[in-house]
Amino acid sequence: MKINHLRRIIYTSKVHAFLCLFIFVFANVVISQNNNNKQTFLIFFNEQSLAGKVKAFDTLNLDLKQEYYPIVKDELLKIKAQAIADNKETILDRLQKIEAELFFTNKNYSKAIPILTDLLAKHKITDYKDSVRVLYCLKNSLIKIHSLNKAVEIHKDLETIRKSHKDADEWMFHPKLSIIYYEMKMYKECLKQQLLEYDELKHSTYMILGYFNNRGLFWQREGNLDSSLFCFMKAKDLFHQIYIKEPYSNQEKALLGLLDGNIGQVYLARKDFKKAIPLLQRDILSSKNINDKLNAAVSEIELSKCYLSLNNLKLCKQALDSANAVIILTDDYTSKLKLLKQYATYYHKSGDLVQAIIYYNKYIDFKDSIEKQENTTQLIAVQVANQMAEKEKLIAQSQSNFTEKNLEVSKQKVIRNSLIFGGFVLIGIIIFVSIQLRRTKYQKQLFEIKNKQIETRNEIINKSLAEKDLLIKEVHHRVKNNLQIISSLMKLQSAKSSNEEVKNSLKEAHDRINSMALLHQLLYRNNQMTNILFNEYLNDLITQISSGFAINHKNISINTNLITLELDLDTAIPLGLITNELVSNAYKHAFHGKAGIISIELNKLVKNTYILKVSDNGKGLPANFDLHSNQSLGLDIVTILSEQINAELKIYNDNGAHFEIIFKMA
């Protein structure tokens, strides 16, 4: 894992070595094309108004602000003084933002953080792009002072803005949350979070290359060397997919060398030193080609470990001395610690115990001083966090007091205005009520006249309906009586006839007429005009049929299973006649004097679809039974009536004859 020399991204975690180099390789041309020279900017700057000058400077990126500030510093100070005198809060807020960003770029984080917090807490930033930049600076400042929990909170605020503004600058959201978890040494959470970030990067092969490089570093810290090596190899494959043709530029070679160096460190951890050496050497060479001496020195320390493990003390010492020449001139304490410890290990293995103790003591002393610095940094972070919390509390209290005062003033204004308004409203109400009273009196008279007219019409309509119901009821009664007269005549005619066939025909006709007469009797009895409870009708009909056959068929019983169903007359009459025919046929032909059971069922199949089933456990239908060639009038009636109500007729044998009529209700 390496720290790259590039500082284009303020955050310089080791994980960002690849990302920094990526920006260097792919953004240098764009930056050189877009950067106006100082003189051109100064001409444009001087042409603007006071507010325009501040805005023009604020549109520069962070690097250019730092570079151009000396040439406009005096003018900005004058603008600030004028804005204070004129109470121009908008200009002052923007100048405050610029000041905080300059503190940030100059690494004065303890001064940048309170200003940035104040800008956000007092809602002085209204443009979402400015909000993103302020949050970016605040997040990275907190990371620098190791206030990482606060940094996580700020990152989540940034992500909230990002969801509603898809055009926001992607680089303002770096480092990702996974990197912050990495710095917090929460490696499992880091790996989980990086999986969630994959969708944001998958559209770009370059970003996916960095994704796998960083994931390899995360797995290496977690101790999973196999997964780490897989990710680094995947990143290297992606490099060769992007850069197909050689020769590579020095920057591209440095990127490839960085990946090789990371792979070499995995082999070093796996104690496969012979594989690690050439990879680390390529990393060192490519880093030196772009003058990244510090990265080369870090890899030389790793290379010395390989040589020492292979007992090649000479090459180990050469690598350490080369690294020392660079690291001694830097403030990279992590690399210095590694170097001192490696020197101590080298001298111990070479037998020079005095030098080994000297370097080990140097390592201990330097480590203690670093820990003191880190403790001081942590103390500063705590102090800054406390200051932020206190400031937020004071701001909240101030806003609360201001709100309370505004509410009190508003309340007094509302009371005064309400009294004035109430007086006018009261006068208006008095005038309105007097007018309405007159109108109400007149409308009341009209309503009384209309109500009387409506009552008279309702009486006429109700009387007409009662007469109609009475007529319909009388019709049902007379139809029933006429059918009973016809039935009685047929019964008399049957008694006088000596022909058994004529008697049977008249008996069947008599039963059919009785089934219809029964229906009209139920309508008359239940005061129903057009519909009838079909299950009640069937029960009465079956009782009537059974009583006609009871003398000669005492050993035959009837089973019924009927759901409650209301039908119109056009459906109920045909179904009643069908039931009459099928039950009568079962009595006559199914048992031949033997005991048996006739079953009648009425059930619902699906929505608006029902089944009427008549079955017996008698001898069943003949084997060669054909409904179309059958000579039975009863079955012809069943077929015709089924077609009349668009019902499906099914006839089959199953331990007796079974008849199913499947019909639908509208």
C-alpha cells in the first residue's frame, strides 16, 4: 500500500494512491486547457462590480483560488470592508466561504472547520453546488484531524444532496464512505460499503479499475490475501483492456507499476519473495520515471524485506540506503517508522547488534513522538468537535430566541389586525344576516309550497305502485288458480281413461303444471313480484313430487343439499320443470321396486355460475344411451329447457344416473 506524491485530491489516504495517479494521467490535459492565466483572469475580475468580483473569484476551483488569491487579496479585503459598512450579507457570506476554502487548501483545518460549520448551521449557503463544495471541504478537514464519526455524518449529508441533484460534480463526493471506514479500521464495514458503491462506478472502466485496486487493499488489511491478490489481478487486467497499445507513457507506466507493487506486497506477505522482487522493482522504476521518489522509497523498503528474507544482505542494505536518502527529507512519519524498524532488523540479522539497538531505539523514540502528535491531533479533533457542538447549540438557541421574538411580534400584529378586521367583519355580518333573514323568509315560503307539491306527487306515486303490486299479485294468484283448474281437469280426465299410456301422459302433464302453479303460489305468498328464493321453491317442489310417488315407492328417500339462491322467473320456471322431470324419471325408472336414494344438489361453482345436480344410486342409464335418439318426452323437455336458459347439460353414469345443469346468472 502506497502514498502517492500527487495532491490533486486533498485527502491522501494510502488507498487513494491509484485515484490520485488516475487524475494525474487523465486530467492534466483538461486542466491545462481550462486554466485561464492570471493576467486574463485579472482583466475579467477588474471589469466586475463588487459582488461580481467576489462571485468571479468564487467560481474558481480550490487549486486556482489558492494560486490566484495573492493577486486579488487587497481588492477582496477592500470589498469586505465596504460590504461590512453597507451591511451586504450576501457578499460577506460568500467571502466567508472563500476564506474557509483557503484555510482548507492551506491545511489549516482547525480554522476552516468552524467557519464551514457556521455557514451550514446558519443556512448562509443556498446554492446546492456551493453546499456540496462546503460539505466536501468540511468532510475532508474532519478526516484530516481524525474526527471520522463527524466525517461520516457529513458524507451522508452529501449523499442526500446527490440523490436530488444528479449533475453534481462527482469528485466532490470523494473519498467514498468505504474509504472513511478504512481509516477508522472498520475493514468489514469497509468491504460491505464498497459493494454498495459498485453501481456508481460500473459505467466507467477506469473507475472499476480503481475499485478493484482499493478492494485489494481492503482485503489485504482484513488478512484475506487470496481475495486481495484476485482484486489486484483484476485491476491489472482492466488496465490492459484500457491501454491496448504500447509504448506506454511514463504516467501509464507508473499506474501499471503501482498495481505491480501492490501485487508484489501480497507475494511478500505470502513469503513468495522471488515473485515479489521483480514486481516491486518495476514499481520503483516507474515511480522514479515520474519523479515520485517517496513512492519508490516505500517500495524499496518492501524490496529490502525480500532480500533480507533471502539472506542477500548487500542488496537489502542498498535498497534501505536508497530509501533513506529520500525519506529523511520528507515528513512522512509512517515511512520513517518502517525504515527505522527495517534498519534495526537488517543490523540484527547481519550480526551488528550495536547498530541494531541504536536503530531500534530510534524507532521507539520516533514512534513515541508520533503517538504524542497523534494524541495531540485527537485532542484537537475532540476540541474542534466540542466547539462545533457548542456553536451549533448556540446557533440553535439564537435561532430559537429569534423565532420566539418574531412570534411575539407577529402575535401582537395578528391581534391588532384581527381586532380591526373583526370590526369590519362584524358590520358585514350584521348587514349580511339582515339580508339573509329576508331571503330565508321568502325561500321558506317557497320550500313549503314545493314540499306540499312533492308530498302530493309522492302520495299519487305510492298509490299507483300499491295498485300495481296488487294487480301483479292478483295476476300470480289467478295464474295459480287457472293452472290448478287445468291440473284438476287433467286429473279427472285421467281417472275416466282406461288407457294406461294416456293416464301416464296426463299424470306427467299434471305434475308439470303443478310445478309451475307451485312457483306462482310462492310468489303470491311471499309478496314477490319477479324473483323467487329458488332453494325454497325446490324444497316445496320435491316434497310435492315425493308425495305423489310415496304410495308405490316408500323405500325411496330424498337427499337435498341446496344453497340459498334468488332467481328470476325466466330462469326459475325452466329449472323447476327440469327438476320435476328428472326426479319423476328417477322414481319411475331408476329402482324398479328396490330401495334407493335420489339426491338433489344446488351449489355455486365460480362467480355467477351455478350447478343443479339430480342423481340416484339406481341401475343407471343404458350402456347404449344416446340423448339425441332417445324417445323420452321428459328428456326432450330437459334438453329444450336447458338450451332455453343457455345452460350446459351433462349426463353420465356413476353408480347410478347423474344429471348436471350448469347455468349462469346475469
